[in-house]
Amino acid sequence: MSVEIRQITPTKSALTRFVEYPIDYLYADNDHYVPALVIDEVDTLRPDRNPAFDFCDSIYFMAYRDGQPVGRIAGIENKAVNERTGKREVRFGFVDFIDDDEVVDALFGAVEQWARGRGLDTMVGPMGFTDMDREGMLVEGFDYDATQAEIYNHAYYPRHMERMGFEKDADWLGMLIYVPDEIPPKMVRVADIVRRRYNVDNVHFTSRKKLVKQYGDAIFSLINEAYDSLFGYSPLTKRQIDHYIDMYLPFLPLDDISLIVRRDEGHDGELVGVGIAIPSLSRALIKSRGRLLPFGWWHLLRAFKGENPVVDLMLVAIKPEYQSKGVNALLFTDLIPSFQRHGYKVAESNPELEANSKVLTQWDYFETKPTKRRRAYIKRLDGQSKE
């Protein structure tokens, strides 16, 4: 039977089927695929729930053969990013498919047709609406668990991208960082020097309400500053910031959040750095298959409250004028004792741009192990090279 492409109406029930396709069909027997929490992924795709739709348009397709789902894809136009870069790009994301040329060509062809109708001339991805979504196709490291923030895909995906004429646009690297028995002495010295030289220090909270009230907006505003020049970055709006404050900050373990602030007159309390970690939820999400019910909530609770040897480094953001000045040392001299108390043996970085040497060099203090590589692909719809 030929492939049938169906456009998906963005209702809760239809989007739930869209989100559950890879969980229930493509990766049902794969022990490294970490699904997103279904309820959160559906809300991300809904125009009435995701503030990114203030500046994004999207379309969703599923491929069927003999009445069975065999693939899915989303097309996204981030008009804010296109306006600030002067480009006319369509993003593809939330993409999964069986190993079949006809299926893959039909899915990408549907997004290409939609993009051409909107005057867009380049396709890039996998990417989401913004950098708060999963991005980057796995091209190395298929034998490792994904983190909760990472895409996992079968090894045949990159072959299809190359077959269709896509080229590398950017790569993200992932690694394991082994939690040391003691803070590296050089890092302690650097942290002391930075503390005195720039009048900065760590601040801690025992109340989530106080954290949100004092630094909720500041954390995401700092992320906007620190990440502004990175590949494909989509600055968070006030509505998005409010959305993510409500979504994340009330649930993050306070011990695994490190804030750095200035203490001198005129800047007292100004946020200059933030590091956020979270106990790994990978095994819990694999066991729950991305669902809270009937017992998914229990697996997630155990990941937070029980013994867990792995911690995910969700993000590190340093104010641009303090980057490459050793401020990161304050974050890790603060976080390492917390990691030791919680029994974490290894920290896993989330994807870091291969070209972002400022971030990658911060791991020079530690024993590390490279694990994964993810790629954003690009293709000109007029057939020309990206150059």
C-alpha cells in the first residue's frame, strides 16, 4: 500500500496520538529511548497552551500505511527568529519514522510544500519552537540513554537525512562528568579569586516561593542574555518566562540550583550566573513510558526522592561580561558538595554546541567521557548548498 499523509488537527486527543506514536510503536522495545512526559509534550504542541505560538506557526503530519502509523513530523515557522536573522527558514521537529524511503520522503515533502506556500526557502532541524524544546538528531551514541531533554532516534535516521540532500548545520556534544570525591583544588583557588575580584558570591534558598519571587524573572532573563548569540536561539518573551517559571521552578530541588550574585553597592543582588541540575529522570520516564498514570508518578517520585546515581546538568548561564573569567568555578564549588550529599556519582551534560568553547572548557577540571553527538541539518529548498 502507498503512504497516506494526514494533517493532524491540534486537538488534545489528536496530538496525544501524535505524541504517543514513537512511544507505542517505534521505540516500544528500545531501552535507551526516553520519552517526553506526554502531558507536557501535548501542551507544547497546542496553540492554546504554548506561549511560543505568539510568534510561531506550526503544522503536524502523520504517515500511515495499511491503516497503521509509520511516521510523524512537525513543521514550524518561528517568525521571531526569522525576523532577527533575516532568514526564511522552516523548522522540522518532533520527527520519527520507520526505515522506509517512501515514508520519509512523504513526511518531509509535506512540510516542504507547506513551507513553500509560506515563502520559506530553507529547512532546518530537528528543532522545536524554541530552545526550551528538544533539538538535534542523534548521530553518535546510540547505546546511551537519552536525558529527559534530549532526542533519541534510531541509527538509520541520519542516513535518510543525507539521502535527501541535508547537510550539517551545527552539532551538539554530550558527555558524562564524574563527580569528584573532593572539589578540585585549582577550582577552589579560582573561585576564591573570582569572588574577591568581582564582588560576587553564591546565594541559596530554602523556600521555592522566595526563589521565584526574587529571581524567577531574573533567571530566564539571564538565559536570554547568555544564549542570545547561540545557534538558532529564540529569545524568551515575558509570557514564556512566566510560563516556564510556573512549569519548572516550583519543582526543582533547591540543593541543585546555584545562583551567583553581585554584592557591591549599586549592584547588590544582581544575578550574574546560574546553574541548574536535576536528578536524572531517564529511567523513570522509560519505565513510565512518559505517562503519569497509573504508576508513572511513582517512578518519577522515586527518581527525585530515592537513590539516584545520576544528575542531569540542565543548564549553565553566565552573564556575557563575566564569561571566560572563572565565574563557573563558583557554580561547581557550590554544586559539588550537594552532588556528594545526594550520592550522585556522575553528572550528564545536556547537549552543548560543538563550537561553544566557553562551555566545553569548563569540564577541563573533571574526569569526563564523551558519549553523544547530535546534529541540526539544513537544506535549501531551491536545491542549492547552504553556502
